[in-house]
Amino acid sequence: MTTGLSYVAMRMASAIATLFVVSVILFAAVDLLPGDPAQQILGVNATPERIEEVRRQLNLDDPAPVRYGRWMWGLLQGDLGESVRTGGPVEQIVGRPALNTAILVVVGFGAIVAVALVLSALSGIREGSRLSNVVSLGALGALSVPEFIVAGILIAVVGLELGWLPAVSLVPIGGTPLDRPVILVLPVISLAIVGGAFGARLIRAAVADAARMPHVEAARLSGVPEGRVILRHILPAAIPPTAQVLAFLVPFLVGGAVVIERIFAYPGLGSLLVDRVSLRDAPVIEAVGLLQAAAVILAFQAADVVGFLASPHRRTAP
Amino acid sequence: MTMLAGQGLREQAAGQAARLRARPARPSVATLALSVLLGVVVLVALAGPLMAPHSESEVVALPYEGSAGWFGTDYLGRDVLSRILHGGRPIILIPVIATALSTLVGAVLGVAAAALRRDDVIMRAIDIFAVIPAILVALVLFHRFGAQAWVLTLAVVISSIPFTTRFARSAAYPILSSGYIEQARMIGEPLPAILVRDVLPNLVRPVLADAGLRFIGAIYLVAAAGFLGFGPPPPSTDWGSMISENIGGAGLNPWGVIAPSLMVLLLTIPTNLLADRFARRVAG
């Protein structure tokens, strides 16, 4: 029997270990990018001597493990390094876009959960009813629509044709998207349609599974009133799988945000990532990748902890 | 990290089982209609280049001319209909190949994890793969090797393997712990023979049902890659690339965006509905 605290500590340790392995893979992957940063900084007319000098300044000639060690050492002290393309500390380059993306992801997450709960309630109330079938079919249809197509149609119709909402997410200089919430509407709708349908199907499945468990039948047979069966026996059993579903929305949002940000020219991590990969700005790419991976790991671990705390017999995951 | 997408759908499929058992075995009208629709879209995508009135690079009118041809012209004045007919092959062929590969690799890894009880090694490795952003992997691969078809296929395979492995493992577990397997083991049958003779035949249908869902994910990724500018090299195109090419002129000729979007939807919606039907039938 593990206690809650030691379980959380165990999960934390596993999260840190995972993040560490991810950092190695990330570093190796970014190292695969073609082109010489020194050459790119100096342009095509640079002399070989000058290139050699810059390579030495950037410590590019060291073997990969040494460069990884230096990067990791800095990271542990909270230093993400400097951009090799535009100069300046990576924290400053990544900070603002990270905040913007966090706003998009958090608002999107809220919208998805709201849509998913309403849809799963509508379709779950009376299984087999006409309303339930229509909602299930609609959710399945919505699940087949890639978010960038929703976004493209919204931009073409609502943004350009009707002109109701901005088609491009211009963030006020020095401000955040929250200063102009209207720019969030179309990107969030684009994310929430697919994500909401996805979440609704899985949450409904989780609740339906919980309702079929033997202890629920036992409670019903021993005369527990239906309301109490739902509140005390079905819903608690549905919490762990629902937490997993919600956690799974995070990688969907992190990946989806890259495409959505690109479409709406939203100044977040996705746009930054796409730009910096083509510039081969390794320190920035690595920082963004680590942030994204950390968000996903954190979500999964949080879901495991919630599931652990919510299950009465404190069972560890199989 | 105990659940990835396929599992939830499988659980839901099990939930529908009771209702489905009462259904007749022959395919319903809806299933037939969806299959025909999907067949037509696939045919148009594969044979499209033969039917196109113009080549994919021929300029036929001014840019974003709405009245030229069926769907007007694109941002360079090329015929949208012809480019739709030319741009269907990658979005069908790459997902088919990538899904086949990732399902195969996932089945081998997943069954190995379940049979050898090596969850710690194989599943931990898979979990690590699952948290690395797929889009980052794809971007790095594209810049390293160029936006070629095999690179896109590889990117899709890498990002699907965590799902297919997890699904195969969860499907193999109940089979491996069932009575007849235990009996075979007790008689002293070697593990490889058990896997091939007893486990594999029972695994084919659920894994195929999951492959249907993966295929949709693959179409998403290929279309998204095209959209982000990593489609086939110009003047070749695919439906995802066409959407991003023409979005700037959506006010002038909306068909430049709507036509390729519709083609993607005509591909994904029937596939999704059919895969869902198949998955439910398997679970029933």
C-alpha cells in the first residue's frame, strides 16, 4: 500500500527521468539539422578564417556529448543559453510566445472540456435515444475535420467574407492576447470543435464503463437510490479514466496549437518553432521542445496522481 | 500515462457491443453508401491526373479568377480543379503506407511487451516517444532530408508507433492470459508457435480496427504537413498545401480553399465512420 505522498514523489521522479531522456533525444535530433550556424550568421561571403573564429566562439567544434553537457549544466542553473541566430538570451525569446501559447492552450482546454462535458452528457443521458444518436454521429463527424480545415473555413467565411472577427491574431505590442480577447475566438473554436468531439467520445465511454462495473450493480441491487448510485458509485469510478482523457488533450493542444498559430499568425511557441527550425537556431528549438514535452509529461503525471487519489483502493497503474 | 486514444475508443466500442449483437450481419445501407463514396474519392485521387483538363503548372487565367473553370483559379492563375485532381495521390498513398508500417511495428512491439512481460523496457521507451512533440520531429526531419514523400511517411510512422504499440499490447494482454494459451504453455508449446498460431489470428481484427483510426490520424498529419509548407515540391501539390497556398485569396476565390478542404473531408469523414463501424463490429 503506497501512501499518497510517496506516490506523488515517485511520479515526480519518473517525470524528471523522462524529461532527462527527452532532452538527450531532443539535443541529438536538433544536432541533425543541416547547415553550419557560423556560415549562416556570417552569410555566403564570409572567409573561412572568420567562420572558424565564430565556430570557436560558439564552441561548435566540441564533440556532441561535451556540448550536451554544457547545455544541461546551464539548464540546471536556469540558463537556457543564447540564440545563435538573433543573439540574446533564449529566456527572453521564448518567454513571451510561451505565455501567449499558454493562454491559447488554457482557454482552449477550458472550451474543450466544456464542449466535451455538454456533448457527453447529452449523448449519455438516454443511450439509444434519437438525441443521443445524433450527438454521437455529430461528434464522430466533427472528429473527422482537421483543425486547420475548421480554421481555414472560419477565416474564409467569418473572418474575410463576413468580417465579424479578426482573421489574423494581432497581439498588441507589449501586451498579451488577453488585452484583445477577440483574437482568441476563432483559434479557440478551431481547437475546440475537434478536441471537444474527441473528449466527448472518450469521457462518455469512461462513464459508460463505470456504470457497468459490478459494484454499481451491487449497489443498485441492495436498494441504493439511483441518485446516490450515480454520485457515489459511478462518477468516482469514472474520474481516473476521465483524468487520462483530459491529460491526453494536452499533447493534442500542444501539437494543434502549432498549426493553428501558424494559420492565424498567432505569436506563440508554434510560430516560433516553425521559424527557428528553418533558421537552425538550436538553443531556441531545444528550449521550445523541452517546454512542450514538459507540459505533456506534467499533464500525464497529474492525471495519474488524480486517478490514484480518486481510486478508493489506492491501486497503482497496471 | 496509462491510456492513449485507441484504448478509449475500444472501450466505447465494447459499450456498444450489446446493441450491435442484435444487428444482422449484412452491411447496412449507410455502410454501403459510405463505402461507395469513399471508393469514388479514392478513385478520383488515384486516377485524377489522367482526368485533369490542365496540367498542375499550366496558367489558365488571372490569379483568383472565380469564373474560370469549375472552381476558378489559384494564387498563380492555375486551374483549381486540375490541381485538385493532381494533388490527391500523396494524401492517399502516404497514409496507407505509413499506417501499414506503424501498425506492423506497433503489433510486433506491443505483442512482445505483452508476451515477454517486458513492460518496463518497451513501454517506458514508447512513453518517452509519446511526449516528444510529433510536429518537432517532423520539422527536423523535413529540414534535414527535405520534404520528400519517404520523409513524410517516416514522420507519420514515428508519431503513430506509440499509439499502435499501446493498442496492440492492450489487445494482446487478455488473449495471452486466456485459458487456452495457458494450456498451450503447460503442454510445453514454444512461445513463438503460440504467438503465431493462437495469438495472432485473434489479434488481426482488433488491430485492423485500430489501423482504421490511425489512418485518419495519418491523413491529418499529411494534410497538416502540406499546410505548413512541407507538401510535395512545387509545382506538385496536395490538398493540404492547396489550402494554405490559396488562403490569402479566400475573399476573391473561396473555392481555392473550400474545394481542397471538401476533398479532405470527403476522405476523412467516410473513413472515420467506416472505421468506427468496423471497430464496433469487432468489439461485438
